[in-house]
Amino acid sequence: MSTLYRNANIWGSEATSILVRDGTIEAIGWEGAADQVIDLQGAHLLPGFNDAHVHIWKVGQLRTTTLDLRGIQTLPDLFDLIRDRLQTLKPGEWLYARGWNEANLQEKRPPLRTELDQIAPENPILLTRTCAHIHAANSLAFELAGIHAETPSPPGGEVHFEKGLLLETALGLIQKAMPRPTVQDYERWVLAGCEHLRDQGCTHATDPAVDPPLLQAYINLAERGELPIRVNVLYIRRPDGGKETYPLPEPHEHPYLRVKSVKFFADGGLSGATAALSVPYQNTPEPSQGVLRFDTDELYELMLEAHLAGFQIGTHAIGDRTLTQVLGIYQRLYTEHPSNVRHRIEHFGLPDPQHLNLAHELGIIVVPQAIFLRELRVNFERYLPESFKARCYNLRQMLDAGLTVALSSDGPVVKELRVLEGIQAAIHEGIRPENNLTLEEAVEAYTLGGAKAQQQEHLYGDLTPGKKADFVLLSHSPDDPQARILRTILAEEHPS
């Protein structure tokens, strides 16, 4: 069946109509007959947005069951929220919350173990920082996990017992003592997260940290036809807290689910000063250059297995020290074992000119977050040495180097998941004005860039005839502050 959408502002075209047949774009500017004609009354029609790096289930978790600490500005306010949540729990039940950010707190520090002990002597508590790379716990949580003053830090992580803090892979030490979510829990959270993303105009998203039970939830939802958007997953090879390595997943292709990529975390987060730098951070409680999670030889061997099996690799790498390590491994993989698979770097926060040139030479796709420049700017200004600030998430340099850029939110690291706000951040909020993108560049990075990042640009990402008709309708141009989402349409949802 054919459907003609007319009286529209078609993105990237002077035409005012677009013809869709059986879920596929057939023509732009069509003025002939169609089985059905829909008047869009001047709405702006764009390719569906693609959030190329968003922790979907965690977004859903914060919208359903997890206490949200984002936006809290004082520790007393944070403690009040915890006390309120404790009223709903029985003694012994875990309290899990997420979202604190010491840079936004009046006290400029995390909650301490002794403070949490006073509030919750009978309930184990784990409070995850907004970046999910640092965690605060009380003594009961440590006791249940077998963590004590002499507990050694695991590879790629740090245990700070007196303060009650766990960094990076040390999270795994405490997760082993916590109740495991069921597949049904994950299904609920995934659906809540996907629905929220769809409300923001997303027809696609990549969940960048998927373990076996979460993958099963995605497969279940896809097979039941319940996923409201198309999801690409990056499957975790090495979970936090040990040397266990998950086997490579079975590749999975479904119109609403793609499983052909794996994920590694090579360092920490920039906003919490755990990304691995070549020089010390400033304004940290003690001297630090961040955390490098892997020995280079070990990371190479893990990546080699995935590379030889034909999987795309997505690696979390932010600091300049980490980018040197990861790009060096990618270069070795492509040199010793040539492949057409385009690997990714998630975040790509602090590249220098050599990193940019090598990434371009290797064809690496980069997945940064423009919205960080708004929500986490205070952290970057606080912790980064002055010489690093101008290159912090410098989107202009990435594009000028010829890189494929796929923009994303990394929600719920940030509270603002609206793609329209991500576009505004990309075109207005660089650390330096010369770092900003044009509107056209930002929109492409949120559409075609995402399709390229999941290696599906032949199907999605722009309004080319022959591609799937995944659309978002806006009330105004995407650079207009008044713009709002009118409707999100996937190819299968056009009249039939």
C-alpha cells in the first residue's frame, strides 16, 4: 500500500511531499496518486532519531523502581530522599539509588560510609554516581559483600573502605551480594526506557552494555513484537569485579533487534575523574590520573577473538592515555587481520591530533555525547587541566578530521535525553565556540551517523528512496527552541 505525506517540511529537501510504499521510501516530491494521502499541515519531517549510546534498561529502571538522585544539590537533601525510601523497605532489604554528582553538591564531596551507616544501620545501601563509575556504600553493604579494610582492589578498580567508595571494576565485588534482577525485571525496564526514547523521537537506539540476562530480555521482547523502537546492542565481554569473560553471543538479526557487536570498558568516566589521562587531574582529593582497566596485551587478546569472529567492537575510551591504548590495538587488529567491520569508540572524550588522524585512517566510528557539555560541564571545568579543556568533546575537530560521528546521550548518566536538546548542545555549547557543529551536521550525527555506527546505513538514517520509512515529525525546525515531537513513526506503522 502507498501513502503520500504532503504539505510537509521535508528535511534536506525543497519538496513538500514524500511517498511511502509498504514501509519503504519510494519518492521525494511525489505529486501523483497514492492509496492514501495524509496532510501533515506543515510539520517538519525528518529521519527518525538514533541515540547511538544510551543505557536503555537503566533509563527505564530510574523511571520505575530506582531512586533518582540526579539534580540533588546538598547532602542533607540526598539523605532525606534516602530516609523517605527506607520507609518503604523492610530491614535487610537493599536500597539502590543513582545520580549523585559531587560537583553539583554544595559540599563538593560524595556521601561517606559513616553517614550512610547512621541513616540506614539495618539496610544495605549502594548509591551509584551519575556516571556509574563510582559508588558509595554503607558498612552493612560492605559486610554482606565480604569487603573489609584489607580487601585488595581488583584489576581495573579501586576499593576505598574508609570512605565507602568503590571505583570502576570494584563494583563487581558488591554486586555479587545484591539481589539479581530477573529477566522479567529487565523486560519491564527495557520497555519503560524504549517508550521514553520513542517519546523523544527516537526510532533507533544502541544499548552499550548488555549482559546475558539482559540480552535474553531483549530477544524475548523482539520475538513477541513488543519493542517500540529498533535496538542495537553492544554485548559485554568482561563484567565488573573479576576475570570472568562472557562467551561471544550468538549473532541475532531481527527488524527490531541487532546483536553483532561487543563492548569493552577501557577506562573510567571524565566527570568523576576516573578516565585515564597522561597527566594528573586537578582539584581531586588525592593525585590521580584515572583508571586504565586493562593490560594492553590482555585487551588485545579479548578483542582479537571478537574481531576474528566478525563482531564489531565498541570500546569505552575517554582519556588520552586510553585512546592511545585502544587505537593502538585497533591498528594492530586491522594490520594483522584485515576486516571490513568498522569498530567504534564510545565517548572519545579527549583525542589529540594523532588520535584523530589514526581514527580516520582506521575508519573508526566515534560516539560522543554533546549533552555532556551542558550537564557535566562543571565537572570538566573542575577536574581537567587547562591544556585539555579545548579538546574536551570537540565535535568540530572530529568532523574536520573526517570521522563518522554518531551523537548520543549516554542516559541516564545525564538526565536530559531529548535529542532536540542534544542537537542544541552540539550547535551551541562546545567548551570553545569554535568547537560547535552546524544544525545540519548535528542532525546527521543523530540520524545517519547512528545508522553507520550500527552498520545499517543501507537501511536507515536519511530520507533516500529505498530506505526504511522511519520518521519523526516536529512542530518546528529542530534548531527552534519551540520544537516539539509530534509523532514518531516506524516503517511497519504506516497505513497498510
